[in-house]
Amino acid sequence: MAEAETARQAEGGADPVTGQNAPRNGKRQGAGRGALRNSTAPGAGRGAPRDGREPDAGRHALRVGVLAYPGCFASEVFGVPDLLTMAGHVAGPDASGYRVSVVSPRRRVTASGGASLEVHPVPEVDVLVVPGFEVRPDTDLDARLAPLAPEIAAIRAQASAGTAVVSLCVGAFLLAEAGLLDGRQATTSWLHAGELARRCPGADVRPEHLVVTDRGVTTTAAFSAMYDFALDLIRRNNGARVARTTARLALLDDARTSQTPYVDPQLLPQPGRGFSQQVMRRLDQNLAEPYDLAALADAFQISTRTLLRRFAAETGRSPLAHLQASRVRRARHLLETTDRTVAAIAATVGYQDPGTFAALFVRHTGHRPSAYRTAFRRTSGSPFA
């Protein structure tokens, strides 16, 4: 119980700030029509409106602009429009559809793989989608983003006009440069979430979430999360039935809630410096031991306050947050590779109460332990185990 209470204090709860987008010329347009309800919770606002009407009743086509720029992922430029096209066919000719255009402040754009894109000037749209780009281990993000000043200015102008702005994967870095993430919750690819948090300290980066919408600004996790966003948009605009049918036709999972199950710790950059690395190593070597902040501080001959301050300065989080993530990571491995009971695994990673462990596991992965095992169990015959 003490650990759970400390976790709430250290991590903080979701800030359910809501509000409508700024109106254009005194009239509510764009996302204010309900295309993207404002919420900090991923997937919030799904289903029919509260008055019970069909979401697309009496609406015109939703105007969606995809912002193309040099080197953007071509698949992310067309992935969302293609799924919206499928949804339009599923919904039928009498339902509100989607008018999608590929837009740019430039006259010509060459995307990833040398693909030349036909683009149009940035018009007034209801939703502006910003795709991601390739990030290699040696990528200098400052140098990569500097030439995109025209796109960043366009993003900022659209947001100021009340347009709902959406980033796909590392497109979040463009939103950060435009100043849209300060004071908002956001997400991006789990691999680059730490870098986003460092570059944009004013953002509350949630690396476990697939889709986060906060006051008209939506960010998504890596690559395929563009489909999670698109299905959510379809659900809001055309209703749950159309979204569900579209997902079935496209062989998409419309029930994902977290990107945590897909995290590969070996690919993550190691956060922190010497001091925090020592603290993390000590915690990782004693996963089953109760969390005792005072004892941890004594081990390093410093006060608890100094330990928390130094650890946060180097890693951006608390020792308890690291310990909980490590426990979940170890539990995931055991669920994937062993036949141990959930209770036994809970005890192995420091929880005598399976219910407390399950609640933590759900918060980090979006799955109950038994459901996670069913979905991600590795069999001995699998060449990918």
C-alpha cells in the first residue's frame, strides 16, 4: 500500500483538462465539431455522442490534410488516408465521408525512398496530420529539424486557427518545435520517448500510450499506431460499427491500449549518468525486495531528498518508477517464457498480493497478466522466440 501511494505521488495522475478548440471567425469548425474530442486519456470519447445520435448524422465530409515534407515516411503520408477511404466505403454514400489532401508549404516534396509526392498548398482543414521520418542512432535531430521551418510554421498557424493537429510517431518532434506540446500530455514511439521528454521538458510524455489527445493536439506511438488513431477518428466520425468493420477488413487490432508490450529493452538508450546508473543497478538486482527509499538513500550515504533530486535530474523520473518498470519488464519475460503462475511471478518481482501486481501490470501494458501471456507467449518451436 505504501508503495502504491508513493507511486501515485511520484508519477502523478492524469490531468483531465478538457476544452474546445479555438473557433474560426466566431464559428466552431474543424475539430470543434467533435472530430477529435479533447481528452488526455487514450481512446477517450469513443463511440456515439452522448445524445445517442449516430456520429455522422447530418455532417459534411471531414477535411483532413496530411502535411508532407522532405524525407517524411511515405507510408505514413498515405496510411491514414487509405484507411479513411476504406471507412468511407463501409459507411456508405449517405454517411459523412472524408476529403483528404496531401499538403505542403513547398511546391515539391520527395518523401522517404525517393518517392515524389504531388502536394497542394496548405488549405483550411479540420484535421492536420503530421507524419514521422527516419531516425537513426546517429541522427542529429537539430540538424534534421532545422530545414523544416516552413512546415513547423504551418503547423503552428493551423493550431492557432483552431485546427486539430495530429502527429504520427516521431512527427511529435515537429509539434514540439512548433510549441504545441508544452503543458500537454503527449506520446511518441517508445524508442524515442525519452528524447522527446528531454527536448520538450514542458510536455508530459506518456511512452506507454498508443494515442494521446490533449486539447486539440493528438500524438501517436510508433508507425502502426497511425491506424489506432485513424480507427479512433473513424469511430468518432462514423460510429463504432464502421470502425470495427473497417478494422476487420484491414486486419487491424482495434482493441490495443498500450505500446508497452512491444518495447524491447535492449534497444532502449540507457538513461542517466553514473549516479543514477548505480541506483538503477541496485534496484534491478533486488526486484523482490520491498521498496524502501530511506534504505536506498542510506546505501549511497545521502538524504532521500538529494537522491530523488539527483535521480530525477539524470533520468526524468523517480527511483520507484524505474523499479516498477523493471518489475513489469521482468514479469513480461516470465509470462512469455515460463509456465509459472501469475501469483508466483508476482512474488518473484516483489508483490505478495497478486491483485496489486495485476493493477500495476495493467497500468503499464494495458493487459491483465493472463491476457498478456495468451497474446505474447513464446513457444519453443517459434523461430522468433
